[in-house]
Amino acid sequence: MGDVLVFAEHTHGHFPKTTLIAIQAGREMAAKRGGVCCAVVLGASCDGPAAEIARYGVNKVFALEDPRLEHHLADASAQALAGLIKGTGAETLLATATAMGKDLMPRVAARLNAPMASDIVAINDDGTVIRPMYAGNVLATVELDGPVRIVTVRGTAFDAATAGNEAAAIEKVKPELDPASLKMEFVNFNEIKSDRPQLTEARIVVSGGRGLKSGENFKTVLEPLVDELGAAMGASRAAVDAGFVPNDLQVGQTGKVVAPQLYVAVGISGAIQHLAGMKDSKTIVAINKDEEAPIFSVADFGLVADLFKAVPEMTEEVRKLKH
Amino acid sequence: MKILVPVKRVPDPATTIRVAPDGAGIATDNVKWVINPFDEIAIEEALRIKEKQGQGEVVLIAVGQQSWQEQLRTGLAMGADRAILVRSDAPLDPLAIARVIAKVAENEKPELIIIGKQAIDDDSNQVGQMIAEMLGWPQATFASKIELNGDRCSVVREVDGGLATVAFPLPAVVTTDLRLNEPRYASLPGIMKARKKPLNEIAVDSLGVDLTPKLKIKVLKTPEKRQAGRKLGSVQELVAALHNEAKVI
Ligand SMILES: Cc1cc2nc3c(=O)[nH]c(=O)nc-3n(C[C@H](O)[C@H](O)[C@H](O)COP(=O)(O)OP(=O)(O)OC[C@H]3O[C@@H](n4cnc5c(N)ncnc54)[C@H](O)[C@@H]3O)c2cc1C
Ligand SMILES: Nc1ncnc2c1ncn2[C@@H]1O[C@H](COP(=O)(O)O)[C@@H](O)[C@H]1O
């Protein structure tokens, strides 16, 4: 009754914060639905990750192991997960709305003929959930009908689960995969390596927009501030489209949603699609030379200035603070 | 190659959206309606594939009301060959929409469905993946590059932490991300020609698929607005405020 299964996404056996957030949301969902919360890991072999996630306050960990699950491919993963849901009788399958969660969960939903609510920000006591629509201009209360339901949660809306001393039992399950229907093939993953914190994990995020004018300026003007603050770097769509920075730095309605302690928007106008991805940050700073820029309407602290002068100055001031 | 492109009618992304007083929907006065931006990208990509191959057909499909003809005509004016409007006056949930499009795809037998990753009104990001599963086809979400080679397709996907490439045989579903292309505008001759292109209407009930809504919107609310703070006179003041007042650095 009311059991929850959390899809515990891992990369190279490591769990990003987004997964721990899913676990926390899963536990909250299970508590409200009168069930227990279990986790599921997928992979060619899952001993390491299964043992790790077992310490995060779940009832049990299912390890779906198969060589065909070595790389995430939506067709195989969806079959494996749907099979497990049927086997365990769980009511809710839950994941965080990461790229992988978004790719996979609707496919499982279709396979199970189950309704899905994307990117939820709250779970109500009556089983309904709340999710933003229209770039966050609207909050909808939605009901999911049926014996099985799928949700993805917004990473900023729940805390991350913390590890305890006890470890849950691990059950290995051989997924049933129909070879004839598996047509997808992994070719490669071109990873963007960075020594900075992840956008979705950082305490401070500094984002640059079109106002930076070039990728070179991101490096010479913005990055010193990013690093002085120990921050993650983000960007507006305009900066990504112009090729200044890689796509996975895009913050917004159609990029990543972040809510750090401090968000610094530099040379970003504050279009609604950008605000959708950062307006729940605790403290927002905007640096823009246009005093009418909409970003100032959400900023706690605004600075009307030329960024090429203000950002190096700010880097210097922050450096002074530390000494 | 025959390519099917789903098209949704959504409010222009530049419109300010307000919840209607009864909380059942949004206030639609003063809303300008457009093709969902990700679907424009999908149409553009389909047209480029057709142009490159020198043959093929680009078929648009919308599941909605009479008024959605407007967006289908715009898509035809961009260069699509014909359009299908599956008339449904009641709003449907993503599962039902996917089922309708999958059903039409079974009849039309396209080799490729190119579809937006996300509708900018409901922000669901579900329909493409659901269609792929219903048809038992491979999928590539968040595409920033599509390469076709005979009956095989390879797609570069924008994912967390980098770019992932997947490959598979056709038929398949590909969902578009922002960097796939820059959609063209409909030209004046394109608009003239579009008037004569076929736009077939079929009633959603005639397809015999389950339309029962399982995802129900109970009520819409306006989120609390964040209050603007204050403007500071200098970088020194800003850093001092962050350090002493907000205590975030
Ligand atoms: C379907 C769709 C999805 C979208 N998704 C997203 C999304 O996820 N994320 C996102 O960010 N956007 C998104 N957008 C785009 C969004 O509408 C805006 O176009 C974009 O956010 C603008 O980026 P920007 O603020 O960097 O550029 P601009 O709007 O051009 O703003 C640049 C700012 O820099 C300031 N500036 C210039 N020079 C200086 C200087 N020397 N010093 C100080 N300030 C300076 C200017 O005053 C201006 O305010 C989306 C749009 C659509 C249609
Ligand atoms: N009613 C509809 N008619 C046609 N296509 C639709 C409809 N609803 C959604 N889609 C398509 O599905 C994509 C993803 O939408 P969604 O899953 O709702 O975010 C959109 O970009 C559209 O191409």
C-alpha cells in the first residue's frame, strides 16, 4: 500500500545530490501514502552504488543488473523499471527531473499506462502534488489517477537525504528484457570536465549572459569571480546559444533549475524563462548596466554598472574579505 | 523519407501569463498564440532533412481545437506538405495525446517523428518519450544534432554534464532541444501556397483510443511574487551587504 520506488540515478557509481533529493522526496511521499520507500539502481553491476544508497534511510535497495544496462538507454531502462514496478506492486515511481529522469520516466509511464506529473515542488497530504507550469508563472495542483503513478521532483524543492549508520537490505533482480525490442545503442559520452562545483549542488552560482559578449570574457572577466567565490558557473540561454559556454550551464525554464544561497546574475536581462530557473535562490544579486532590466525586480541587491568594471572590482573585494 | 511533426498551440513566450479568476485555467485575453517554439525547431529540422534528401514528406499533426488550424497553417507556410488536425475540444493529458499521435503514426507510417522536447505551457516534457514507448521505437531526447545514414540515425543529445550520442535504426522518435537549428520564418509565397495545402480534420473519438484523463489539474494558483530589494551605489557596498547582512559570503 502506497509504496514508493525511487530511481537512484548514479554516474560512474557516484550519486549526485539530485539523487539524494529524490530519496528524501520519496520518503516524504511514502510517509504521506502510508507505505515504505525503496530505491532502485540500474547497471551492469551495481554492488558499489547499491551498498552506498542503502545507507540513506530507504527500506530496501533493488539492484537491477544486466550487461545491457551498462549505459543509460531509455528503451532498456524503461523495460527493466516497469518490470520491477509490476513485481513489487509499488504505487509511485519517483525520480528527480534531471536529463536522465526526464528521458526515462515518461517511457516507463507509457509502458505502465500510468499518469506522470513532471517536476513537482510539493506533495500534499491528500496525495495530490503541486507543479509549476508556464515557466513558473502558475502553480498547478494535480491529481494522478490509477494504481501506479510516476513523478519527477524538482531538485530545488526538497532537501537531500543524509546517510545514517544502518544499511538497508539489497535485493538483486535480473530484469526481464526483450532483446528484439532493444534498438538503442550507446555511441559515446562527451563529458565536460570541470573542477568547479556542479550547478545543481553549489552554494553559490555566478551566471553570465549576453552582456559578457564572448566566451573569452567568460574566462577572463567572470571566471575569476566564480573561483574566488568557490561558486558554480551558470549562463543564460543567449550566452549558451552564442557558444560562449557549454549547453549544460543553461539556467532556466528549459535548462537547469537552481536555488543556491547566493545567485549572482551578470549581464543577464532577466527574461521570464531565465527567472524560472533561479528565482527561488535565497539571495539574488544582479549586475547590469540597464537600470530598467527586469532582473532587478527579483534581485535583493542590484548594482547598475558596467560589468567589465564591476566584476573585476568585486573579485578584488571578495579576495580582500578573505585576508 | 516521411517525417511526422506534432505541433502544439501555446501562448507566445513573451506574453505575461495570469491565472483566470476561477483558477481553472489561464486568462486568455491579450494572449497571442504561436507554435510551441520547440515544435518550430522540429518543423525546421524535418524540412532540412527533406531538402537534403531531395525528397520526402513532412506531415504536421495537432491534437486540439479548431483554432489550432492557425498554427498548422503557419507550419505549412514554413514548408510542411500537409497537416492533420485531430479535433478534441476537451483538454487531454500527455498519455492521451501520445496515444492519439501514436495511433495516427501507425496509420501514416512515418520513418521519423521529430517532436519538441517540451511544451512551454504545461512544461511536461513527456509526450515524445511516451509515443516512442507506445510504438516500441527507439528515442533520442534533447537533440542538438541529427545524422541520418540510410535507415540508421545517430543523435547528439544535450544531457547533464556533456553531450551523449546514441544510434539506432529507424523508425524512431527524436525530441528537439534549442541548439538543433534556427527555424526559418514563413515567406510570403510560402503563406500563399499554404492556403492550398491539405489540412485534414479527424474527430478524436474516431480513433478508438482511450482518452480518459488520468492526470487531472484541480486548481491553478499564482505563485508568491518575490519582492525586489534595493540598488546599491558601489561594489564595496554590495560586497559588504553580502558579507554582513545576507551573510552569504
Ligand atoms: C522556448 C524558450 C525557452 C527559453 N529558455 C530559456 C532558459 O532556459 N534560460 C534562459 O536564460 N533563457 C531562456 N530563453 C531565452 C530568454 O527568453 C531570453 O532571450 C534570454 O534569457 C536572454 O539572455 P540574456 O539575459 O543573457 O540576454 P539579453 O536579454 O540580451 O540581456 C543582456 C543583458 O546584459 C546587459 N549588459 C550588456 N552589456 C553590459 C555591460 N557591459 N555591463 C552590464 N550589463 C550589460 C544588458 O543591459 C541586458 O540586460 C528561452 C526562450 C524561449 C523562447
Ligand atoms: N495537443 C498536442 N497536439 C500536438 N502535439 C502536442 C500536443 N501536446 C503536446 N504535443 C507535442 O509534445 C511535445 C512535448 O509536450 P509536453 O510533453 O506536453 O511538454 C510538444 O513540443 C508538442 O510537439
